[in-house]
Amino acid sequence: MNPDITESSGNVFRDLGFYTAAESLRVRARLMAPLERSLREQGITQAEAAEELGTTQARISALMNGKIQAFSIDALINMLDRAGLEVDVNVRPKNA
């Protein structure tokens, strides 16, 4: 039996049917990934990370477990800044 294969639009959230929030979810995921990677590379505890980033251990747990809906873009940018990571924003026409 061959499963039907559908080509991705390039946005997994849109592909899953989250049309309205797809772009926001994609941006938040792209902000979360380097922050999570940085914390893992530092090898610090969630409590230490929370203190460094000015948040709670529960929020760090949500970050490390990929709970995208728990974070606004602003909150992620603030945490990235406190972690010493620079955010660079690029805007371009779609399908470019």
C-alpha cells in the first residue's frame, strides 16, 4: 500500500491546517530553536536558565519541551537578548 504523499508548502504549521496562526507559529519556532540549543550547550539547569533569562523554571521547561503556544514573539526576543543572542529580522516577498 502506497501512502499519499503531499509536498510541503515550506511551513509545517500551514500544512497541518493552522492557517491563521501559521506564520506566527513558524517565527516562534525559529526563535525558540537557537535559544533551546544555547541552553543545552551551556549545560545549566532549568533553574539557572530561568534566573539568567528573567523567567521561571516552568517557562524554561515549556521552552525545552517545544511548547510554542506558551510564548509570544516578544517574550522570546527578550529571552534571546538576555541569553546574549542577537535576533536578525529579514522580510522578503513570499516565494522568494
